[in-house]
Amino acid sequence: MSRFVSWLDETLEPVKNYIVDNHNNPVFWIIVFFAAVIISKLVYSELNKN
């Protein structure tokens, strides 16, 4: 389990650095917002299939 946690930490480090570098960029947050909305709609529609 420790190996997985260290691998995950190494893998997500560039993402974390990108977010830290661009936290003041409004375009970044608009993209994050719309991506979250799209993912939420896709998950909701998949969970409510009849």
C-alpha cells in the first residue's frame, strides 16, 4: 500500500504544481467548473438509466 501511495503522490505532483501556479487564472477555474458540471451530468445520467 505504501508503494501505491508514493506512486500516486509522484503522479499527481505535476497536477498539484499546475494548480498552484495557475490558481489566480480565471480561465482555469472556468474550465474546471464546466468540466465538473459535464462529469456530474454524465454520472447522473448513467446512474438514472431505466
